[in-house]
Amino acid sequence: MQDIQVPDPQDVINQLVMIVQLAELPTLRLMVQEAIKPELLPPPDFLDGLTDLQKTDVFRGCLLVHVFSLGTKVPRRFQLEAVLESLSGRDGIVSSGTGSGKTMIMILLLLLRPNELAILVVPFKRLQKAQVM
């Protein structure tokens, strides 16, 4: 009887991430269509206004979040817009309620540019005062 070797889950995830990070736009488009329900994807009017490089980042971000969330999440439009602004070198401010998904923006940036340094400033004392009052 032959032993079946089960791959290490971390190795599988690492391989998926590498495939997504190296894939080009046509391949990413096909991967997104196969893996993610259409109603979860960014709307066509949003995608139509993007360059090919931006679409590549959007599709990579959607696929990576989808993989890491075990198929339960895809970034929302405001998150993708904020990520694209940052990737284009522009500063931005996202003001949104607690639990609305601001942290996903930082996660997306780190997933899309894993070899770059990120600095996140979070005013917890200010947040704490605002939540208590």
C-alpha cells in the first residue's frame, strides 16, 4: 500500500500567493472569474476606469484576500480605491466607522507589495477617548 502524502497547508498557501503575484492581467482575469462570485467583484464601471496596471493590482488583491479569508471576503470598492491611491504614490486619508474595513487597506498594501516597508500610525488614545465619551 502506498502512502499518500498530504501537502503542508502553509506550502499550498505560499504557492498560491506566488502564482497570484507572478500572474499577468489576462491570467488574473481568468482566475478571478473562476474563483470569485461575480456579485462580490468590483463593479464594471470601476474596473473600466483603471489602467491595466491598476486592474492587475485590483485582481491580485481580490484573489489574495479571497484565498486568505478562505473564500469569504473580497475587498470593497473604497478599499481598492485607497490602495490604488497609495500604490500610485499619493497620500490619502480614509475616515470611516469602526469595523468598516480600514485595516483591510493596509493588509492589501502589504500583500501586493510584500517587500516594501509600511508604517501605520494609529491614534489609539484618541480612539479610546472617542469611544468612551
